[in-house]
Amino acid sequence: MGTYVDGMYRARPGMVLSSMLDIGQVEILRGPQGTLFGKNTTAGAITMTSNAPEDQFGYGGEVTLGDYGRQRFAGHVTGPLTDTLLGRLAVLSDERDGYTNALYEHDDYDNLNQSSIKGSLAWQATEKLDINLIADYTDSSEICCFGNPVGYNREASLVRDPAVGLNDYYLRTAQANFNTQRDLLNLDPDDRETQLNSLPSNDNTEKGVVIDVNWDLDFAELRSISGYRDWKYNSKGDFDFGPVDIGELEEDYTVDNYSQEFNLTGTLAELDFVESIEYVAGLYYAYEDFQQYRAFDAGKDQQGIWELFWPAQAGLPEPALRALLGGGQWATTGLPIGEVQHKLETETMAAFAHTTIAVTEQFSTILGLRYSDEEKTLDRYNLLYSDVNEYAEYLQQYMLGGYFLGANIAGPDMNGEQYSDGEWTYDIKLQYFLAPDTQVYGGYSRGFKAGGIGMDPEAGGGQPSGRNSKVLFDFLGMGNGTGFADLEDATYDPEYVDAWEIGLKSDYLDGRGRMDVAAFYNDLKDNQFSIFTGTGFTVLNASTAEVSGVEVENTFAVTPNLLLGASLTWLDTQYGDDVPAPGLAEAPSGRNLTFAPDWAGAINLQYDRPLTDRLSGFINANWAYRGDQYIAYDIQDKQSGYAVTGLQVGVRTQDGRWDVRAWCDNCFDEQYATGYFNAPFYFDDTLAQYQGQFLGPPRTYGATLRMSF
């Protein structure tokens, strides 16, 4: 799924999580995209368009106050600057206290602290030439993000068998770190309580500009979209997500994006052989410079963990095992485990064309074609030791536990590693109107997502433990990496999808209702997915995967005052037989895809009724359900189904000048996880890994006043 804002593709997930200030329109497209605009995607696209400047002076804003200290202020002003130039300026400040309670010393986690500004200009240079400019800047500084313990596995994990002693060590050291008798490793996720050794921080700044030029050529319209974005991200905190002082992580990302798109749009009418031909033809270019810095430092409790873990794993006494490994320290407090810098350059070029051929007034054929070419170049620098053998010696002497695990974060240097992909994709669809307000359609799309070079530290050239002690590790049957990355090849393959869809769109009962029905089947090859390894992320390919389903959406005006909307989705998904095994966990061959419940649905109710000749009252209630689903590739336990309810009740003027509303989100305080992960460096006395989860927001409530003049 790709995200586009004002015609420019947002290349990184972090660039999609900004405030998205002053957005006027959101469109969601399913299936492979790329024959109509910009960057290609395999699963769909979300397109957002900012509010345009208006030709009349106006201003407005909103104030929101809520629990957890929520304070949100937004405002805009718009109007003509000259006879041919319109302008718009919007600002935002959004703050909220955290809803995860840090028990000692720290402020609460998962807070909100964002500010944004966006300005736009619309210039009618001539009767046939319009130039639009949109520039924005966003800054956020937050105590985020913390993964809570998974409730279902804590009791089993905390057996505290003295024969091994790991659980007892975790308990005692966590209590000593915060001078408490409370069991900080057995907190109830329902209480949203936690404790880290250091306060997590996430600082983001993002800025960008889009220049959108539209030129009427009489026979067609030529459009140019030029975009530039700069995103900077810095994160510091406790990388093990727990109260035992295992270590700290700092990450620093810098992304510079530039893209240029040209497209020509027109219609050929009054043709002898067909009714008309609508067409879009385009060229696309994008360049991304992505730089990543990561550094891990060892905490004071890490040595004690490895002193217990590795002898139990190897079945040898600690002195004998450490002597066999060279006699170094299991961990040395304050020293870096690894420090690495990545620089990834991506260059994308594409040409695309899309036509809608109206064969008759009722029947149309839609054809699309695209060629994409993508080239990537990766440099990796081990900032501690560029020579892998020197790095191995350092780890063996000072960070033996991490060396034995293969959990270093640097690996050997990589200079100018290159990868390139080029592929044709296409659409073939048919559309038939049974009546002016009812159409059926069907078609096939071929989708493609380029492969690339993974930045997993173990990949491509191996890592020290694998290169220097392979015979020993094979003898002991342990160590030698986390089991995900390819030690010889850092690349991952392109992803392909063959997507089929048939559907019906219809208005009924004189426009009181609208129904959309779609049935679809997607056959994926080399499905790409990301796995958290404990010290980073690696991208893998599943050989095949299948996704099929049916989606029904309906909106109906029950009365002139009451509008009811409902949607229901059924999915049948599964990985193929040849799937990379996620470490020690059972390989998920044949299981459902991640984040793909069998059933999902939503109900929305809107009621609006005049109260006086100037005022109307309104109620908006929404309910959304997601069934049981896997939320991590490498954890074979499902997130239980859950439903989230939202409610708004308010009063507005009938001319739309202002409204005031009371609201609640997740009104019944449903607790659900948005992701599971294996907690780094936490093991129970059976040597199984602890698990963590990211929780969705709790119930929040407040009031909002909106004004527009």
C-alpha cells in the first residue's frame, strides 16, 4: 500500500505518520497501481489532497480539549492575494500526555507533541496555465514508543526455576534498579504500566514542497508535479523494552526525496469505431537518499544474563564454556556492541499509459501499461572496525554474549553494493452499465514491487560469529546469528501479484442507497515482509501467498435525517509451502497472512435534526470489528478479535459557521494489540524468548469547537 500526498509519493512509513494538516480529500484504491500516476504499488494506494486556496476571503479553526491533557489547536486563513493569485495558510499544535504509565522516575510514555504549518499558493498565470505550490513543515518530540508485555505468555514465562535462574535474575535486578519489591516483569497489560531504564525519545522533523503545474493545450492537459521532501528522525532509549538494564539504542535517519512526474490527459471523441477514448500518458522519476545511523551500548545487567543463558544453552559449566570461547567478558557495561552507518540511494524511472475506451454508451474497456526501472546502491560502514576480523576480536574480548548470539549490529563494510529491477505491469478491465446508476465490472492487473538490498547487519558478507567460529558453533548447535538473514547475500527479490476482481456498483431507491460489492483474488509470488530480529529488521521473501475475499459496502438514507452505512469483508489468505522459518518458531507455511483476519466489518450511523431555525443537533456513532488475526510473521499466536466504538454528539449552525461536539474514541476501552514482537535479550528458564506487544490507544474523550467564516 502506497501513500501519496498532493501527488507526491511518501517513501517511508515514518513520513506517513505526520499530522497531515489541512487535508481536504482522501481516496483509497485497491489492488496494483501505477498505470495512472507516479510510483507503482502492489496492494493499493491512499491518495490525499490538501485543501485548495479559495477565491473569497475566509478563515476558521478548531479547538479540542480532552482527557490525558489533550490540547489541539488548528486554524487556517485563505483568500485572494492579487487578481490572479490565491493563498492559504494552515497551522496546528497538538499535545497530549502519555497513556502508558511509567512507574518510576520518568514521564508517561506514548504522548503526543506535534506542531505543523502548511502554506499554499494558486496562481492563474494565464487563461490556460495554472501553477500551484504547497509547502509544509512538521516537528514532533515525543516519549514514544513502548512495547508492553503480552498478557497470555507472562505466567508461563515467569516460572523462576532455580535450576537455570534466568527468571530469578531478571526479577532481582529489575527490583534493585528501581529500589522496589514490586515484580516489574509481571505487570498487567490492562493497567498500561511499565518501566524502562531510560526515557524513550522520538524526534521528527519533516518539510517539503510540491509544485503542481497544469497547462491546457486545447487538445489535452499537460500536468507537471515536482516534489521534494526532507525527513529527519532521531530515537534514543532502552532497546530491550524492560526494567533490566540490558542496553541502550540510538537511531538517526535522514531521508531526502525528489520526484518529477509529467502526464498528458485528454479525450478523443466523435470517433467512427468507438464512442470516445480517454487517455493518460506519463513519465515518472524519483530519487531517494536514505541514511541510517544505529548504535547499541551494553547495560550493566547484560553480563549476568549471558552468564546464565549460554551455559544453559550449551549444557556446559560457565567457566568451561567461556574458556572454550576465548575467555572474554560476556558483556562490558557502557561499551558499544556495535555502531553502523548505512547509505542507500534509490533511483526510479517509469513510463505509463492508461486508456478508457467507450465502445458503446454502456460498455467500456480499460487498458493500462507501465514499465518501471529501479536501481539501488548501498554503502555500509562499521564505525567501530571496518575489518570484520578486528570487530570479531573486539566482541570476543568485551561482548562475548552478543558475539555468541550473532547479535552484533554492524557486520562487515559494504561498498557500492548494487541492485536493479525492471518490469512491465498492466491492467485489463471491462465495465458495463446495466442502467445509468448501475454498473458491473471485472478485470485483471499485474503488479510489481522492486526488490532491494537489506540493511540487516548480518546480511551480505556474514557477521563475525558466523565467519570466525562456524566450526565451534556447528559443534555446539547454537549461536551463529538470529537465523533470518542470508550471510552471503544482502538482497531480497521483487514481489509480483496477479490480481483478479469482479464487482457491482449501484445506486437504488432513487438514490437513497448505494451498494458496492467486490470479489477478488490475488496470487503473490516472492511476497516481501519484514521481521524484527532483536537488533534490527530484515526483509525476506515468501515464495507464494494467496489472498481472496469478498467486500460489501452499503450506504442507505433510512429517513431524511438518518444515514446508515455498513461494510463487511471476508478474507481467505495463506502463505505457500516454501516460507522462510522464523528462527526457532514454527514456520508458518499454509497459515493466514499477517494482519489478515477472516472477517472485518464496520457500521456507521449519522443522525442530523433541526432544533431551531438556525441550529441542528447531530449524532455520529461508528463501530469497527476485526476478527482473530496474526500480527507478527514470526509469532504463531493470534490477536483475538476486537471491536472499537466511537461516538460524537453535538450542535451546529445550519449555515455551517460553527459546531461544537462531545466525543469519545474507543468508548468501551477495548484493549487490543497492533503488533507482537520478540523482546530482545529476555528469556525464560526454558530459554524461550519473552514477547512484547504494541497496544492500541485506550478510551479517550473530549470536546471540539469548530468555526468557519
